[in-house]
Amino acid sequence: METLHKNAEKQIAEFVAEDFRTAAVFTKYKIDFCCNGNRTVEEACNKKGIDSNVLVDELNAVLNTATNQTIDYKSWPLDLLAEYIEKKHHRYVEEKIPVLRQFLDKLCRVHGERHPELFKINELFTASAGELAAHMKKEELILFPFIKKMVKAKMENGAIQSPSFGTVENPIAMMMHEHDTEGERFREIAELTDDYNPPADACNTYRVAFAMLDEFEKDLHLHIHLENNILFPGALKLEQAFE
């Protein structure tokens, strides 16, 4: 019982940073682990009216299941993690956006009359696509190069010049705010799509579009988690080491 209480006091972000498989448990209970991971399990459960002991039991069951597939992102050097996020998650977003926009436009034309919620879904996704494109460029051109510069300077026992944005806290705060916006947008999309369950009269395009939206949101959750809960705290700590 002592362990349960202790784990209920642990932050959601800590669970997911240690083992990403726990994200599935939080998702099941509709608890946001990527943007709002800085709450304790107990706080999140109280807000949702969930028994924290039940949730912690499920988390422990996941943690105690041996697997060779868990990637320990926390052990990665920050420059490697930044490179990985860019090559895997940024590229994924860039590849999927045009396909999804095409599908959603078609759904609005063909099914919009019977399912007017499609217009709102399309509007939300289009807004998200534009914001994410700008967001990722800021990371790739400003924040990630500075993180890589800090890692290199640390390895070579060198110094770093103060960046134009003052401290790494500034772009990180902006990126986290933008993550919150996209997280909120996708919560609305999930609600409008009945958690990505197509209606009974859905055609194949309808089903594929909803499955792709579901996959897109899952990828976005992991993407935001890697930044908010691992890369950004690591960058803040690394910058302090130069002071």
C-alpha cells in the first residue's frame, strides 16, 4: 500500500519518461501525459474522479512486464534526441499533413451535408497544420541548433555565446505554449470524431482519414512528450552548467 501511495505522488511525466508504455494507461483514462505531465497521478485522478490506486495498479502492471522494445530516450545525448525528433516526428508531420488535408476536403464535399461536424474537424486540422509547420521551423532553425551547440561546447569544455533570445528558457516557454495549443486542438478533434470512430455510413476514405487522424495524434503525443519531458528539461539543466 505504501508503494501505491508513493507512486500516486509521482508526476505523470516521470512515469512516461521512464517507460513510454505507461502512456497507454494515461491515454485510456483520458489523462494528458504530454502537455500536462507535470501533475502527480493523484492530482490527475482527483480531477477525473478516478481511484488513484486502480490507476497505479495498472501502471505497475505495465512497468513489471518485461519487454525489449522500450526505448530509453532519457539516456540519449540531447543532440541525438533533437536530431531524432526532427528526422522522425517532424518528417512524419510534414508527410501526413497534405494527405490528411486532401482526405478531409473530400469528406467535407461528399459527406458534409449529413455530417456537418466534418467542417469543424477540417478547420481545426488545417489550423493545426499551419501552426505545426511554423512551430517545427522555429525548433529546427533556432532552438535545436542552440541545444546542439551547447552539447558540443560541453564535450569540448568550451564556452557558449549568449544567444539572441537571451536564455534557452525563452524559446522553450514559447514551444511549450504552442504544444498546449495543439494538444487542446486535438482534444477537440478527438471529441468531434467520437475518438476517431467513423459513423456507420462511413466510406473507406472516411475510415482511413479517421485512422490517420488517430495515428497523427498518437505521434504528436510522443513528439510533445519527448520535448516537454526530456529534451527541454535537459537543455535547461545544460545551460545552467555554463553559468
